[in-house]
Amino acid sequence: MARRETPAGATPAPKPKKQRWKRLRQLKQVYDMTVRADPATKWWMLLAVGGPILVGVVIGLLTGHWIYFPLLGIMVGVLAGMFLLGRRAERAAYVSLEGQKGAAGAALSSIRRGWTVDQEPVAVEPRNQDMVFRAVGRAGIVLVGDGPPTRVRKLLEGERRKVARVAPNVPVHLFTVGDGAGEGEVPLRKLASRVQRLKPTLTKQEVAAVSKRLRALGGVRAPVPQGVDPLRARPDRRAMRGR
């Protein structure tokens, strides 16, 4: 049988063995990152993986099925360990984001289905770098303030009025990232789940129409230096000709 050759210029498909090693390396990187942020993770992982295996061994010895139940314990332990690692890694990622500018946008971007999230802030206060991020879904429009809650509230209200002019009768939900003590404050790690729990009120067609209207508002524009009139600005033609 003639051997099938790879066409010139085509990238050969990665071998399954290399893919497995790549996944294991990625898993180890996630584990190392999580343990650095939360050292207790290694003990919880040991309990999650070792507990089901130990139970399986004990049941296997008591019932005489000393192969079946230990294997079942290993499978359950691996699944429990993977689930626990995923949750602890997510928590560690949020801990590393807390206090950083743009953390609210990163938390909103973790919502995978049902919401359209603007990657860039829709409003920015230049003096203190407070920001507002926006998401649109069947529950309406969500505006999230990224900054001290007492200070970013004014920026949020200004963006709410702007949104209400182009999308009247659409629910607008205001949140600020905080410790959860004040009204509308949500801890960063709970922001995505809080948004996903909002009650749907719009159809998919209405969500698309609202998104189109909001895109017409545009994003944050770079400030024009004072004293410069962009309508009267003229290019330096000598510089353009290289003189």
C-alpha cells in the first residue's frame, strides 16, 4: 500500500502523544499557579483525589471486588480533583485581578453564553482612570463600574442616561465592584454569576437591535489637546514631501 504523503506547505497534524503531554504541562502550570496563590489547594486536592480512592479500596476489600471498586475510586477521585482544581484556579485568578484597573471587564468577559460584552470600557474618567464596562443580554443592559464605589457612581449614572436615550424601555442594571456591603456592590469573583442570574426580559431579536443601537454610541475617544481645533487643522505639506 502506498504511503500517504503530506502536501508541500501543509502543517503536519500533532501526534496524540504530544497532545497528551501538552495537556499535562498546561494542567501542571494551572496547578502551580493556583498553589502559589492559594497554598491550601494542594491539601484539598490530596483529599479530593485520595478520599475516593481510599474508600474504593476499603469497599473492595470488604466485598471481595478488590479490582473494580479501587478502579472506580480512582476515576471518581480524578474527576473530583479536576473539578476542585478548576474552581480553586478560578478563585485564584480573581484574587490576582482584584485591585487592578480593568478587572471588571475581565470578569464580565468570562461569561461565555447569552451576553455580548464590550472588550473596551465605554466610559473612562481620565483623572483617576475609573471605568465603566457594558454587557448586553436578554436581561437588558448591564453597566459595571470599575473603581471606588462612592466615586464611580457619577460615571455610572452618566452612562446610564446616555444608554437610556438610545434604548428606552430597556432594563439597565448598575453594578460596582466592591466588597458587597453597599447597594449594587458585587465582589469581583461573583460578578459573572450575578449577571447571569438576572431575569430575562428581551427576545434574541430585541437583544440584537439594542446591541446595534449601542454600537452607534461608539467607544471611548482619545481626548483632543486643548487649543487644537480639529476642523481647522491642516497637514504640513512640506513635511509630507520630505522637504
